[in-house]
Amino acid sequence: TRVRPQVSIRGRSVGPIASSNAVGEEVPEFEPFMLLPRGPPPLTDYLDVWDVNMLKEPEEVNKQQHHTDRYANEGLIVRRGQEFQISITFNRPHDPSKDQFALEFVIGATPQYSKGTYIPVFPSEERNKLWGGRVLDTSDNVLTMGILPRADCIVGKYGMYVAVVTPYGIRRTKKDPSRELYILFNPWVKDDSVYLEDGAERTECVLNELGIIYHGAYDDVSERSWNYGQFEFGILDACLFIMDKGALPITNRGDPVKIARKASAMINSKDDEGVLVGNWSGDYMYGVAPTSWTGSVEILLSYANGGDPVCYAQCWVYAAVFNTFLRCLGIPARVVTNFFSAHDNDGNLKTDILLDENGKVDRSRTRDSIWNYHCWNECYMARLDLPEGFGGWQVVDATPQETSDGMYRCGPASVYAIKHGMVCYPFDAPFVFAEVNSDVVFYQRSRDGTLTPVKVNTSHVGRLVLTKAPGSNGRSDITSMYKFPEGSAEERTVLEKAEEYGVRRQDVTPPVADVALDIPSLEVKVGAGFDLALDFRNSSGQRRTVEAYTNGYVVYYTGVPSAEILFQSPTVTLDPRRKVIKVRPEDYMGKLVEQANLHFITTGKVKETGQIVTAMRVITLHKPRLLVQVAGTPRVSEEMLVTVQFTNDFKFSLENVHVRVEGPGVMSPHNKLYRLIAPGTTISWTESFIPRRQGPSKLMASLDCHALRQVTGEVDVHIEP
Amino acid sequence: TRVRPQVSIRGRSVGPIASSNAVGEEVPEFEPFMLLPRGPPPLTDYLDVWDVNMLKEPEEVNKQQHHTDRYANEGLIVRRGQEFQISITFNRPHDPSKDQFALEFVIGATPQYSKGTYIPVFPSEERNKLWGGRVLDTSDNVLTMGILPRADCIVGKYGMYVAVVTPYGIRRTKKDPSRELYILFNPWVKDDSVYLEDGAERTECVLNELGIIYHGAYDDVSERSWNYGQFEFGILDACLFIMDKGALPITNRGDPVKIARKASAMINSKDDEGVLVGNWSGDYMYGVAPTSWTGSVEILLSYANGGDPVCYAQCWVYAAVFNTFLRCLGIPARVVTNFFSAHDNDGNLKTDILLDENGKVDRSRTRDSIWNYHCWNECYMARLDLPEGFGGWQVVDATPQETSDGMYRCGPASVYAIKHGMVCYPFDAPFVFAEVNSDVVFYQRSRDGTLTPVKVNTSHVGRLVLTKAPGSNGRSDITSMYKFPEGSAEERTVLEKAEEYGVRRQDVTPPVADVALDIPSLEVKVGAGFDLALDFRNSSGQRRTVEAYTNGYVVYYTGVPSAEILFQSPTVTLDPRRKVIKVRPEDYMGKLVEQANLHFITTGKVKETGQIVTAMRVITLHKPRLLVQVAGTPRVSEEMLVTVQFTNDFKFSLENVHVRVEGPGVMSPHNKLYRLIAPGTTISWTESFIPRRQGPSKLMASLDCHALRQVTGEVDVHIEP
Ligand SMILES: [Ca+2]
Ligand SMILES: [Ca+2]
């Protein structure tokens, strides 16, 4: 075998760049002075450290004041830009006139003062140049210090030492894991670049573990609950592990822009063996189906415990786990859902649908895709790397897309910049702009291969952007944060601005249109038949005849067709104006995939004028719900019971059915496998749990099998102290 | 073993994105119409194609007008935005009134009209919506068409077909490799985003194969010749291969920004098994030493012939091969050298040097590095993705650096933006800004670990930026394109602007300085002894005493120290004002590495005032030259001889000595290994060659062995027709 030499940097780098928070800092216990002091050393006793109290219990001052009391983590957890306290017990009272000592905070290998990875904090305010430090209290041998980390300091896990200056050198306390502390982002203080003024949004986007994620269709929105679990045992360490695995230099970890960008790469497994393996195939035999997860905790703990990517995810799983990561570190974050999201088009504002000469969709030549919905994250931060005005909510997206500057990551991209077409600022703004602003262009292909654009739908894509409302279970429509109203003057200006920065659009002047076509929306239960209506409207005042083709497909939520279920060929006059197409359960039930979306496209040509009419309709089939019930006294540390119940109302058996249930602060994830649920039978699964924490929570359950996915249910609980 | 499932996208993507120019397009030879024509088909003979003449010889119109006649490539090579010609011989004269045909240009798998990968060109101007097309001439059965590719079309290798419409369907010519054509960027036309108005620069940066690369020190610049060889046989295909290997989507290949960015990643082997493996270790046993290469041709052909990364490169090799890539595709490009280039500091404008209490350099704590020089590329293009004003020269850099947004690539970053501190625009501008603008900050470390900045040198880094002058072998100082004059008001404004965008600087007000120190520059031959002078200047009018330490190191060109060769400890009064330190050959000769740089730092403390004085000096030891001579008549296709001669003037033997020689258009790369060159002996190597092309050229030779690197020589030749 041939030797394949690796890049060697011995002659070009003085040392490796510290990029792991797990690799311990090296600080000597005794550091002798280079030169012995002139004259004989003084014989006085030097100061000795007997004990250090980190004041790290949840009910003590630090975790209370820093909003970190809910972390299931024994270490001290504080937020930057805000004072915290440490008490030191010396061998004798501290004498400021002759005793010199410092608290030393260190992070990563080879800590350096000038890199902000080694920070000495002195008891006198005037000596401190990096972080603040002052004596808050002294009584006998015990001295309590207040330490104020800079509001832009590195976020992560620090080691803490007490260093005492003696005539012979510096003497330090031993390395002690119980004195480690975590410093997080602080959205509560103005100097932190993640400061979020709105208190309700801050509480929701940092402290709420209970999420709602929207899916389905814009005019028939479904929702599912999610346990972000950012305070659960092991999650904070898992977040640091992800940054270590991604080798994010320690010195970059004070910058929320760099952390969010790195995480958008690391949450997916592409390129870097990151957290989640994507799978849109329908075959989830080697892992957990994306629709089956109910929270982020299992996923993050599984990843951190070995570093192997976890199977499987689709967009909402990426977004939910990313959300846990961001909230856990203290960066305000939320999951948003964009309905009709354009994909894979790399800043090109067109999604093409090709019709043949007769106006029928040419499937073999139509390659672009519009996802029925797509979930991504917004995180809140100042953009110190950009001109003023682009701070605030930023899009980040961990779902691996085909093209985002050659790597599987996306953002942060300023939402304000996207709304205003200022897509020249990093990162990946043209990509996100296209996701909410693409036009759907219908081309007609003539015999010799030329394409003529015949219709442009400018309002289909980016139809609705939703996120959970702060402090309630309601929906917040944030479409207007991404775009100006359809047809407004501002909208036109923005599209022109984006074009200046290289976003390409189709220039189309389609022929005069006096016939309109609409397919009204429908709410349909899975397994039911329904009538699909085609409503034609003739505004010409003259006779019009339309030759209209209707295609129906079972599609993935990504818009990719799986099977054709319906084809109706043409000739309709405009009397009657409504044409009804019957869809029977047997047309689609055997062919359903995943989230059970049906997609209908009707296209046709008006005989008299040559006008092309088109309409599209996505129908999300409604799933049965799980019944989730609790019994027992909802009190901390008292046993309760949860029952998940489901009846198979279908005419077929369900096989290999996974049922899951969990609740933040209340119940860790449990799951159960049913090999078979016969038609007409009911399953009922009861588990006991012991709530760990008081306050409101939820028990969330999911049921998942090959034939039926995305079945969920939940129940609210309020745990008393 | 455990199954590790890969990401599956079956349900999320309609088809793979075409990202290879090598995978052939699929175009059917006969494409029947879906519906048979109504009524009986007409019985007239349809048009048939007998022959196609691509007019692709170097002396024919296309290659002459498109400046592509020097490519050693049999295919047609043209530039976009400029008309070229193709002649078609039919079975009978073409009758515009009834014969319908089109030339079809296709690129990549699954070509699509709406993606610009399938372009039909018709003989009538009004039918053409994408590229221009017109009949230039008809005589008998031969029709000559003029084709005008859009000035923003995809660059690469197209297939060409003639499609004739018959009543039954479309009939095409067979796939024929001899009818393939390359379309390149066109710096000669205004509509192309790589348009370069200055004719001399355009000729230099697109058509010149002979390069000069600067190295050494800013006040003692050395140069070496380089054979870019962008027109040599196989190079154009190698460039397309690189984009294919990097899976750059075909639809992105019309955009020079995307191509340059992708290539900055692909020219190095990190992340993507790209072209060149970096090695700064001094051990090049498994490959060719970076100093040994004389041109890009061997490297690119070796890579394209198998796809394995080539060993080894340092910065100028990366830059030179990148330059070949860019010029070959028609993007104007040049190699530039930045003297005293700050590295690895990720947008932090500081390079720290730590001194102990006495003013002596603390090597163990000084980790930042300044390269003696660093080479990167500039390429010329409009930046349609940015606001107006940021087009023109753009920095791209393929040398793998530690930190560039987590991936080993850099740029394009607008030089204008760097000069003006507008580092908020992509790509990687803060990084390049730091390379030319970092401050060198000297910190003094006190006993308890605090650091106090004591001196800032703001003019050391980015001292000089050089590139070869267009049309001559002279140097062009382009420092002023990167920065305003030191100390000017504009300079201050720019630094403030860059700080607004997150570039951090050290705020230092060092104590009053009335003693200055300078180490004058020296030109020293390798093997010689020399006197290093320390010049103190006391402007106080009072007595001053300095305790000055001088350290001498052998350093790599990256500034990384390899061995200490000198240490002189302190106490100097300011009379005499000059102190001389003798350096003997035996101090350094046994310790030399690579390019034989010596680095001296003198630091000291003024006793009376506490002021810290510092000075640094890099000495590049001058190497012996190779003697290169030619004999014979310099005429195309006549045999000539080249002799490379070298005398070992050292007192030691040279072992395993590689000698190379090559000349663009004149002699392909040859090399020879001498196992031993004893002291005092002379080697003389003669090879024959046959010039392939007329005009000026150069024969460039290098000699390289472990003990002596970067020995070069060259001779000019002018080949007569
Ligand atoms: Ca990844
Ligand atoms: Ca690479």
C-alpha cells in the first residue's frame, strides 16, 4: 500500500489552536519566579487557601440571579456580563496591604491572557483590566468576592484556581472539577450581543422547554409538541461536546455568530460526523423514524455518549435539536415553519414547472421542488460583523441542503436583510431569500425544444411563516418580518434590490388572462374519500372552453412525488363553472408515504385564446390522535401514571408500531414497541413517572409505524411543589 | 460490524444536481413528437446534415479572434459574449421558408433549457432568446452560422448537436467528441463580469505563462520564475476536472465568484482531496519539496491523472497553481506577495509578543506567528453579489490556514473593501484585512500573571505587497491598493471602520519613548559570517542606559523558530550608540532549514525610565544561483540544448540533489537526481529540447536537497518561427 502523507504544519504553526473545551487547561501548581528576589526572602507566613465555596446550589444567589437554577447540572452556571459570587476560606484573615492573590479563570488548552482564555481576577477593582472583581464581604477567614465576567467573554466551561503570590513564586489551588463553572450567554444584559429586550420573548426563547412545531399546509396547519429539554441532565455538556467535535476554536466561542454558524453545520452529520443523519427515504429500519421523536434529549445524549451521528432526522428534527442547543447556551432561539418553501435553487428565484404543448405537466422535465413546509431556526443577536441595522432575528438552518456555498450549513442570515433584499451580507442570505420569495414559473415547451414562460405565480412560495407565540400555545404569524405585502410598492423595490445583488428572476409578461382557476382547500381525514372541486371563473364576457388536465400525486412533504393516484384528461367548457373530481380512499391509501400529503395540479389551455390556466392544491390528510391521560397527584417527587391510548380505525393492521412518551422535567423519554395492532383494536400503555420539578409541563406522545406516521397526542400537567 | 446508514434524499430531491462536466449529457438522437401530426405527413425530403466544421484550427478565425490559439488542445475554444462560427454542410441548400433546424449546445447531465444547460440556437435572429445566432454565409449546401453565447453563460465543455425538425419528430446528429467546444471567460468584452479594461494587465494576467514570484524580505526581495503553463496540453481539462472533483454545480459555473471560491478550497487537499498537500515540516521524502517545483504543469497533470493530491506545497506553490487555473479559464489573475503577513489570528488585529519582567522575549508564551512573506492570488471580476464599488481585484488564497470560517479556503475578498475597512462583505475580508493590518503588540508579564502592553508596532505587518509588473520583468508595488499611508487620516478612519465590523484591536498608550532602537538590514550570503548592528538613538538629552537582550533564531519562512542560534544578555549604555554582535557561519550553518531565514529580536528596558525598546530583523541568506545556458538555433521544431551548471562551494557534501528544468512552450519538465555533490565539485547537466511555439520564453531550473533549498536559475530564449 502506498503511503499517503498528511498535511504537516510543524514549520508553519507554533502550536495547535485550542479548539476543545474538554481538553483540560494546564496550569502549574507552583510557578517559580525566573530570578530569585534580590535580598533574603521575608519570613512571614504566606496566605494559604483552605476552602472555596462556589455558591452553586440552585437556591443560592448565583443560579437564582442568573436564571440558571433549572439546569440539572451540579456545577456553577452563570451568565456573562453579570456579577456572580465565590467565597474563599483562607488560613487567616486576608490582609489587603500585604497579601496578594487572584482568582484565575482558564478555558481550553494553553490558556493565554491576551486571548481571553486565562483571566486573573484581583480583589481590588483598579487592578482588574479584563473582568471585574471586588470584595463583597469579609468575616474572619472567609472572603466573598464578586466577579463580573466581560459581556463578550468566551462561553463554555472554565477551570477556577486561587493563586497566591509568595516571595518564591505563585502557588495555586489544585485542579478540582467541583470548582469548574459554566459561563453562558446572557440575553438579560444590554452589553451582551444576544441581549433581547422583550421580556416575554426572552422567557419563551431561552427558558421554555416546551415547544410547538407547525407543519401541514398553510391553510390547514397542524402542530406537534416538542420537548427541547435544554435543562435536562447532560444537555449542556452535550452542547459543549458538539462545539468540540466541530473543532470551533475556543477563542471564537464568545461570538454568537460564529457559534450559530458552526452549529448549523454540526447539527447535521454531513461533512463533519455531526449530530443527525438525514433520511427522506421512508425506510428507517436502522434508526428512529424522523416522525417518531418527541424531543431533543434522547438525540443529544445519544450523540454525546460516543459521538456517532444519530439516525434519523428531517427538517423539524434538525430545527428542534438546534433550538435546544441555542437555548441551552443562552442564545434566544425559536423554530419557525415556512409554508411552501422553495429549495435547492441556489439564489435563483425560479421554480420551474414545464408543460407540454397541450398544457399538461411534463413530469420528466420538471425538477425543482417546493417543500410543503420547511422548518428552520431564528436566533437573536446583534450583528457586530455587519453595518448597523441587521441585528435581531437571524435565520440559521441545519437541514442539509444541496447548495449552500459548498457546505451543509446555512446562516446566520439577518431576517431584516432578507425582508429588505439586502442579500449581500453574510451568511447565505440569497439562499434564504429564495426560500421565501421564489416565483413558480410555468413554461410551455414547443416542438423544437424552446420554452416559453406562460404563467408566473409570485405568491405561492413563502406563503406563511409561523412560530409559537411567546408565553402561550398560540401561533404567531411572522410572515411580515420576511416580506412586504404581496403587490406592494415595497415588495417590488425589494425584489429589484435583491436582483442587484445577483438574485436572478424570470422576466415574464404572460398573455392576457381572462379565465381563472382555483381548487378550494379541503380538510380530509386519512382514509376518507373526498370531492376535489375545480372552480373556473370567466371574466371575459364571452364563451370560453378549457382543456384541463388534472394530476394527483402522493407526495413527500418535500414536494417530491411518490406515486400518481389520479389523472383526468381534458375538455371542460365553462358551463358548469365547477367541475368535481371524486377521490376514493382506495385511490391513495395503498400508496401513502410519511406525512400523507396529496398534491393536485390542474393545468389547461383556453381554446379560444390560448391562455394557460393552472392551479395547485396540497391536501394534508388528517391523522388520528393519541389519547394521553395522567393519574395521581401532580406533586414533585410523587409517583404518577400516564396512559397512552390508540384505536386502529383502519381496515388494515399496523405492524412494528413505536410509541413514545416524555415530558420535560417530569418524565424522561420512554418507548414501547407493538408488533401488531389489528384493525378495530385499541392499545393502552401505562407507565409511572416521578415529576422532578414544579411548574407547568406537558406529557407528549407519538405513534409511528411504516403505514402511519406523525400521530401524536399530549396532555398538560401542572406540578405542585 | 455496525451498519452506518448514509443520508438518503430519495424523498426530498427529484434528482441529483448536475455537478460534473465530464458526465456526458444525454440527448436522444431521435425525439418523436408526442402526438402524431393530424393528417398525412408531407412527402417532401427533410433536411439532412452531412458534415459540421467547427473551424477550430489555431490559425482559423475562431481561435484567432478569441485569443485561444495558444492552447495545446484540438477542440474549439472560444470565449463567451463574443461571436464564433460553425459551418454546416447539408444534403441540399437550406431553405429558410420550410427547413427548421437548430444548433444545440448542452453541458452536464440532464441539460435543461431553463437552467442554461441546454441552449438551442436558431438561424433566425428573432427566434433566439438565449444566445445570439445568425446566418453569416450560405454557398450551395454549406451554411455558416455565427453564434453569440451570452456573456454570463456557463463556462466549460459543451456538446454540440444539429437538430432538424421533421414531421415525425426531431432528428439529431450523433454524439461526436470532435464537435465538443470549450467556452471560457472573456476579459475582452464589457458584458462579461471578468472584463478588464487595461490591455496591458489583461495580456499579462490572462495570456502570460511566465511568472515571477517574490519572496525573501521586504528590504531584500528575492524572486523566482514560474511556468504557469496554462496553455499546455491537458491543463484546460485538468481545470475542469478540479471543478468536477469539487462537485461545483454546473449551473454555478458561469459565476467567477463561485468558481474562484470553490477553487480556493480545491487547490489544497484539506477537506476535499484537492490538488496540493501542504508540508512545512522540512521532511519531503514522500514527494517533491515545495522549493523544488518550477511550474504548475507537472502538478496539474499529475492530479488530473488519477485525482490523488500531489505532494508538496507551501504558499507560493498554492498561489502559482491557482494562478494557472484562473488564467486557463480566462479569469484575469496574478500572484502577489505580502511581506510580513500576519496569520492564524481570525480577524483579531493583534500579534502578541510576550516579554518577561526584564524585557526578554518569553518564547514559551509567544504563540502568534508572522510569516516573513505570504503569497496569495488576486483575480479580477465584477462583484455582482455586492453593492457597487467592490469589483476589481479580489483576494483569493488556497493556502490552508487554521481558521477561515471553519474550512480551508479564502476569498474572493474585494481589495477595495480591504483598503476601506469594509470587511462586512463576503468572503473572508476580516481575515485578509488582518493579514496586512495587524499590530505587533509587546506585552510585559508581571509576576502575578497580568500583562501590560508596552509597545505597539503598527507598521511591521503588511509592509510591502508586490506583484510582477504587466509586460515587463519588473516589480509592481501594490501596497497602496491594500492600505492608506501609515499615519494618514484615512488610515485611522479605515481602522475604525473595520473595528465597527468586529475586527478587534489593542488599545495601547505605551509610556513616553525617548530611546529608539534599530537593527539595519544586511545582505548576507549563505555560509558567510556577518556583523549585526544594534543602533540606539537617545532623543532625551539625558543619560540613558538600556539592558538589552538579543535573541537570534533560525526560522521557517512562516516565522516559526526552528533553533536558537544566538543569545546575548544585557547591559548597554548608550555610549557607544552602536553595539555590534558578531555572527559566525558555524553559529547557524548546521541548523539551517528551508529558505534559510534568520530572525533577530532585541528587546530591552531603559533603566532610567522603564521604557521598553524593541527591534526585529529578518535576514534572508542569499543562495548560490544555477547557471542555465542554451545552445543551438532558437527556431520552432529545431533541436536545442540546455545546460544547467552548479558548483558546490560549501565545505560539506550535498546529498540526493534534485535538479529540474522546464520552459513554457519550449521544454516540458525534466528532472535529474544527483546522489552526491562533493565540496568543490561542479555538476553540469545537458538536455535536448525542441521548441513547440514561437515567441519569447524562458528556461527555468531549480536545485533542491535537504541541506540547500530554493536554488534557482533561468535563461531567456526567443524562439523564431
Ligand atoms: Ca455537518
Ligand atoms: Ca481543500
